[in-house]
Amino acid sequence: MKEAGAVPLTFRRGSRSAILRTVKVAFVNPKNEMPKLKYTRKVQRQYSDRGQVFPNLSIAYLAALLEKLGHDVRITDANARGIGVEDTVRELRDHAPDVIGFNLLTEPFLESLDWIRPIKEAMRVPVIVGGFHLKLYPRETMTHRCIDYAVIGPGWKTMPELLAEIDGGGRNLDRVLGIAYRADGEVVLTAPREDPTTLDDVPFPARHLLPNDRYTTILTRHWPITVMLSGMGCPFRCLYCDMTGFHHLREPGKVVDEMEECVTRFGMREIFIQDETFTVNRRRVVAICEEIIRRRLRFDFAIRTRPDCVDRETLRIMKAAGCVRVNYGFEAADPEVSRRIKRNISIEQMHDAVRWAKEAGLMTLGFFVLGSPGETVESIRKNIALAVSLNTDYVSISKLVPVPNSELYELIKQRTGIDYWREFTLGDRDIIGRIAYYDSRVQGEELDRWLARAYRAFYFRPAFIARTLARVRSWRELYNLVTSAWSIF
């Protein structure tokens, strides 16, 4: 389908007054598949369909802020609802928005464009995009003319200012910090915006605009569920991670305030805390859990963390507060591979973390990656043996895919002279399939075979199957587990 050209920098109705009028903003969350390069095709498809369907918090946060400022905001979560472009356009026409917003991630960027183009052509209103991808490749993103404006960096102050400027005719766009737009056919980037706003300073996500009954995971046992953030970033410096270099932790009271809203207003029965390393500050974790207990909130929650960031007492109080599962990042068993990816977590620490969680009555999931620098067939065998010996309740095993803003990706760019993700953003769909693995001796189809073998070695043990079936509490949970198991074949 041919892309629509840029539309005039005005809205369809009214003129700008001294006070910014109500703007009708529609956010769209398109179909968002799990990264194809990280899993075998069947596992990737299963994860995308029902394995992990979460609300887009970036959209929900910004929607809440804009509502607070008086704007008329809608969210169409096409991903969660399983609707296509045509149905999305019909809903947008009913709302008749003045602008349409999208949150862009790097790996599904071109798939997102496949939604933006026809929606722009059908609606003929300005399209604004934001998200972490814009900090990486703003000019490359703006080469796609179905996008009119890009917010680079946090949108808390930038988005309201941009809406006001567009409403006024777009004559002073250069005064809005932290955006990209076109002028006389050229892409213009304004000066960066320094914005100290944190999640403690903005309204809770606009969950009332979301289809909360549609969110789920393979491991969910009680519905409805939602996700939240108690902090952003990570203080560690893992070689492959793009979330290093910044770390902000929210105040415990405000974290529990949001949990309480989820439970009492929206009836949530499970919350997945998406922090990279929830237990990095154990004193804060204890404060959160004590406040949950004090308020007598009843809900399940799950967290992600490192095995060297837990202890017995922290896990016990988490369990008392409602935690049901800890997702541990083990990543690699071989000491040399661990050293090269800057994990430096001992096997003893891994076993301790799982044992302490089990003592506390918590389920565990272990993350492992294959194809790291220094990877060999023998180190993969060690990973499989470790996964079995740890005997976590579940594992998630993926291939390591170098992502932009990670130290590993910078090493690859230096070695090859190619910025694969830049070329991908410009439209080369196939180039990421040719991305160079860095010093892994196991690649390509051989790595795919080992990935499938690792899943089978863990999940098809008779003892695991019996233990898992004994815990099943509903037909829906059983269906999720059976279809997930089938995807491993």
C-alpha cells in the first residue's frame, strides 16, 4: 500500500484559543509479536498469541497524563483484542481523533509501520510516534513519511507542548524541545529536552482505557491481570542489555498506592512487576511488602530479579505479601561465558536463590540464553544440565540477539562496520537475520536445534509433567500449559 504524504499541520475543527482546547488523541497498540530471532518459530508464535499479552504501559501512562490535562483520549489495544487494521480504522473513525499516537519499539518497528501506513492513509490526521527507538534512530524513523512527528525522550512535557503547537498551526515547532518533524522536505531535530520527571510525578496508567480482561500469560493462574513498574533501569552492566546506565526506584508508598488502585478499582487479581531487578534494594522491597500487608491487600504478584539479589528473609516477606513467582535471570552456566557477558553469578548463588524461594513457598522461573560470546556446544550442555539440576518450576530459553544501546551491539558494529538496526529501521527487513553473533561457536540452524533440545530436556521430564499437572487449578490454566508444551515440538 502506498504511504500517505504529510498532512497540513492543522486539526479539522476550530482554531487555537488563548487556552489550549481539548484535543482528541487516539493511541494505537498494534499487533506485537515476540522477537522472531530469539525463539524457534513455534515457540515465538505461541508466546505472541497467548504466552505473554500485556498492556503497553508507555501508552497508558501518557494517556493518563493527557487526560489529566483535559484532553479526550482513547486507546485501541489491537494486540490484546486480536483485531486487525480494518477494525482498528473503524474504531478510530468513530472517535474522529485529531492526532494518532504510536509507541515504537526497535525489534517490531517495521511491523508497526505496516499498521501506521494504512491507518494514516485512512484517517488523514497527524501521526505522532514516541518510544525508546526514537532516541536511537530518530532521523531514520522520520524517513517513513507516514510519520509526521516524533517525540525523542520522555513525553511528559514534550507531548502536551507538541499538541499545543500543532493546534496552533505548527509555525513554531522549532521551539518544542525533543522532537523531530519535517520542514521543506527535510527532517529537523530540535534541541534535546532535559526532563527530570519520574513515574512518581505522573498519574497512574490509564487502565480504565484498556481491555483489562484480555491480558494474560502462560503462567497466569488468576484473572484479570495487569503489569506495573516499581522502578526503571538497572544498576548492573550486563554486556547484552540495553537497559543499563540509569536506575530510578519509585517510593514504596506510591508503588502500593498503584497496587491498591489495581485491586480495588479494577479488580486485578495478579500483577506482574516488570522491573529489570525488583529486589536490587532489599530495604525498599521490605517496605513495599509491609505496606501491602498493612493495607490488607489481596492479590498475587510476580517479579524479575537476579539470583545474587535475594536472601531468605526478603523472599519470605514477599511471599507473605502475595508474591507467587520469582523469575530469575540465570542466563549462563559456564563460568567463562558468564564472565564475558558480565554476569559473574556463581552456580552456588543460583542454587541458593532457588532453594530459598522454594522454602518460602514461591514458584520459580529461570531465564537462560544461548549463543553468547564464548558459547560452545559444551557450554550449552552445561546450561541444559544446570536448568535441570536447579529444578525451577519453569524456564524461558532464548537465543541472544544483540540489541542497540547494548555494549555487545557496539562491539559488533566496531567489528563489522555495519549498524544492522539502523539499516533495519530504514527498511531492510532481512538484515537482522544476518546479524553477526559475537564469538559464539554455535550459530544458525545448529543453535536453533540446541534451543529446541534445551526446551524438551527440561519440560518433557516425567517428574516435571506430574508436578505441573498436580498444581493446575482451572481448565484455562491447563489449556495454556498444554498448548505451550505443544509449541516445543
